[in-house]
Amino acid sequence: MEPIEFWKMSGTGNDFILIDNRKGLVKEDDMSRLVARSCRRRESVGADGVIFVTDSKAYDFGWRFFNADGGEVEMCGNGGRCVSRFAYLKGIAGSEMTFETRVGPISAQVAGRVVKVLMPEPRDAAMDVDLARLPGWISCDFVNTGVPHVVVQVADLEHHPVIAQGREIRYHERFSPEGTNANFMTITGPDELAVRTYERGVEDETLACGTGAIASALMAYRRGMVSSPVRVHTRGGEILTIHLNSGGIGDRTGERVWLQGNTSVIYMATLHDEAI
């Protein structure tokens, strides 16, 4: 394999490898294996996922997003924020842009380190999902914010068994065969909450999850527990801000949800074949 230039970026604790693949340096058949190998921590670069920037005939650019296990998924909120700043810094797009994804075009605004992304319209929302209640649960809801998310309100977020219960929810037969992400949240103020997320594809708790933060904010808003914009405290200690245009969750067409937060460029480097 020829050495591949990449950037390592973080979006509120969610870390990614970003590769400008507009010239097709990484072939489609090689993407999944490269992702799974390069995302291994301590053995390779290590990341929650890999983003390939591609050409688009209709928009500023396109993207292919892969989780750490090598599986391609439709959307990643924090990844969307990172790729937007990546595209701006590399001159691929201006400070306001639209890029192509598997769930349709996504618009973004870059202002320094802060990136605000207009997310796909939420869908398939359901309150009080019929799952067997596990210890510590107060409520259990579901919504698809580009990818599927269960949202569980819990009494004690800090000591909640997120990994054990998250894995059980992720593989629950109700969501098979694709599975779901699992979020555990608690209300911390009139317009804020804290969330911990077990991510499908990473198969572990992550320091942040943009679509999970949105799912948690949406369902908390619908239950009348928070007002918009909602400040979401992530496991990594940073804050994501969720802007809801009318407080809905996609029951009406045209629902607009913006995800806003900081991004960080960690380093720029070259990936050699020994890393994969």
C-alpha cells in the first residue's frame, strides 16, 4: 500500500481519521479493512471511525463514514462536524457548505473551531418503548437521528452500568439485525442534560456521540424536561448544543435540528502499510 496522508481530529471527544479520497487513492474494496485495522488503539492510529472525503457532482463534496469495526453507516454527528472543518481548512469548501451523505445532503457552518451542522430530520420516534426494564431505568424511548438510538433516562448516570446494559440494548432482538445505539441520560438543568452512549460499531462507551446527544435532547424535550437550545454534557467533559426549531421529533415534516460544538485538529500524518 502506498502511504496515505490523513488527519486525526476530535469532535467533543469523538475521534476520527480523515482521508481526502477524492482521487480514489483508497479503493472501495479496501476501505472496510483499512478502517478496522487503522482504528485499533495501541496497535495503529486508533479512532472511533474513519471518514473518506469523496467527490460529489451536486454538492461541495461527499463522504463515506465507517465505524471502527469497518462497517459503513449512514450518519455521525460529530464526524459531520469534523469533516466540515477538515473540508474548510483544506480549501475543499467555504465556511458554509453542503456535503453528500447516504441520508441526503447535510449543511454546515464553520466558525473557527466551532462547527454547526444541520442534521437529517429525525424519524421513527417512539416513547415508552416496550423493553424489559433494567435496574435504574426511569423511561425508555427510541428515535432515529440518522442512525437508530434508544434513550434511557436513569437515576444515577455516573454509576450506571452503561457498557453492560448498552451492549444488551444494542443486540436486543427488537432492533436486529442492524442493532441500535444506546444512550443513558439524566436531566441536570432546565435546558441541559448529561448523556453517556454505548455506540454500535465501536462496541464500547465513547466520550461523545453527536447523534446520541441529539436523540437524548429530542426525547427529553418531548417529555417537557428541557427547553431549546439544549446543552448536552458529554462523557469527555465537553458540551454539545442542540438547536430544535419547534421542539418536535420528526412527527412533522421539515423538522430542523442543528448540532453545534467544538472540533480539534489533533495531528496530520502519513499512514504506512505496517499500521494495517
